[in-house]
Amino acid sequence: MEETLQFIYLHKEAIFIVALSILLGIEVISHVPAILHTPLMSGANAIHGVVIIGAIIVMGHATTTGSMILGFLAVVLGTLNVVGGFVVTDRMLNMFKKKPKK
């Protein structure tokens, strides 16, 4: 317990920044209009590609089997998130296209 309190005391600025970021993110996201949701999610999924690259780099430096498995899992889940996000974005954008006349 004492180690936990010491960790919190030593890193109180970082903990404060993370807590403030969470609250600010919730506030910003809750005020996004529905029409902007799809383009913003598309951008977020593109940024998530950086996470995939980071996971690949970390996986390349893995020394244990556990870290290799976690890195592989991060790459797979990140890829699923990016692909799924772009599929949903494409589907949403198709809703706004004009339908051809018969």
C-alpha cells in the first residue's frame, strides 16, 4: 500500500494530466454533432494506423513469448479496428450519394 501511495505522490502531475484529459475528451465527444461523427471516426482510425506501426516495432524487439503474443494481439486488434472503421465510414458515405435514376 505504501508503494502505491509513493507512486501516486511521485507521479501526481502525470495522473492529474491523464484525469483532466479523460474529462476533457468526454466533454468534447459528447458535443460532437451526429453528422460529424463519421468523418471524425475515419480520421481517428487513420491515426490508429500509427498504433499498429508502434505495435509492430515493439513486437520486433520482443524478447519473451508473452510479449510477442501481446504484440501480435495488438497488431491484429488494431488492424481490425482500422479496417472496420473504414468499412463503416464507406458505408455511411454511400448513404449520401445520389441514387441513379431508372
